[in-house]
Amino acid sequence: MTYASVAGAEIYYEEYGPATGPAIVFAHGAGGNHLSWWQQLPAFWDRYRCISFAHRRFGQSKDVDGRGGAAFVDDLEGLLGHLGIEKVRLVAQSMGGWTCLGFALRHPDRVERLVMADTHGGLRTDEIAEAMKSSRGLAGDDSLPPWAHPGAGRRMAKEQPALALLYSQVQALNPPSARENLGEQLRAAGQPTGDEAAALTVPILYIVGEEDEVIAPPVIEAAAKCYPNARLERVPRAGHSVYWERADVFNKLVADFLA
């Protein structure tokens, strides 16, 4: 097992690909951990140095000093230092967007490119707030099976039940503390302003599933408009976890963007 002792935490991580290749760090959402990227790592490890990690309180990582989400950016910074990585490409899913956007705002010179998948990363603007308000209650009437995670979504549970079940099983490996006060953890992780976003010139790719019921597409659209160098890709027939549900589409979008 590989751990980095950083910022009052023990961060579990795994590394694949050439040690001298350009680095990609994959940051998972609240429904996952370092295992979430099993469909991405083999698609990129021939060209890139790929790192997946578990946020503190998730997977095998330990929140030693109890700072929770408030330390997410510090943890990523410490992990990169531990690995000797100066320049990085960041791929963030949902909760991971708070971590990666926060790092990009703190160290824009160190981020080559940023992928924000199904996440606004805590960004606060009037337009995002209005999109959140207007998107409430858009979910359909059909309930999820008891074994299915909301991050997987209705279509995945119906059309790809094996994938949806695996999603829930990976999430179940997280300790109970991972879900405690999640909203509070995310608020502590960062709430950037529109002015901060407007000053960030890092190339950003937003990806959103058109059927996302966790962070609805209008919210992602409003977020993407805040940056001078961002573009948005909408993926049909996909929910909140495009990287898991439509891995081939996701991987191609990311590969083209990073190239």
C-alpha cells in the first residue's frame, strides 16, 4: 500500500504508467474512492503518469487531524509534492471538482489542463444559484433499486445493472465517516466566486451527463460560462457519472482535450 503523509492526513494513492510521463491526477467524487477510475487508468497509462487517490475520510485514506473537506486542496498539494510533480493535468469528478478547482485557483501556473466532470466545484454566482433553484424536482418518478447509488443514476441501474452494482460496491468500501456532514465538508472545501473564476485562464473542459440528477446540466452550463478558457461537452443518455456509465465517450473527450 502506498501512502503520502501530508497536511495532517494519510492519503492513499496508486500510480500507473511511465514515471517520466506527463502527470494526470484523478480526483473522485463522494460516491467513490481511488478505485473509481478503473476504466480510465488503462486508457491513459501508456502515455501519462496516472495517479488515483482517495480523499481523506474516503477509501483507505485517514483524516488524522480531523479537518475534513477544508484540507482537500492542501492534501492534493502535499500529494504532488510527495510525488515530485510540478506540472499536472487534473481530472475531477463531482466532489473532486472542489479539490481540483481549488488547487487550480491557488496554483494556476501548475495546472496544464483541468477536466471538471459533472461538477461546479463549489463555484458561487447568482446564475448558478438560480440554475440550482430551477433544477430542483426535475428527477423522474421511478425510484432507484435499493442497491443502486444516486451517483450511478436511473438509466445505469436499468440498462447496465452490473456497472451500477459495482458503483455501489465501490462506494460501500468507504468508512461511514465519508458521508458524515458531506454538505458541510464541501462548503469547507471551497466556495470560489465568479471574479476568481474569471481570472483563471487554465484550459478547462466541462463534461456533463444530460440526465444528471445530482448536479443538473443547467448548473454546469452556468459554471462553464464563468471562465475565459472553458468549454462544455454534453453527453446524452448519461447521468451524474459519465466517466463510469459512458467510459468510452468520456475517455475520448478527455484524451482529445489533453492532447
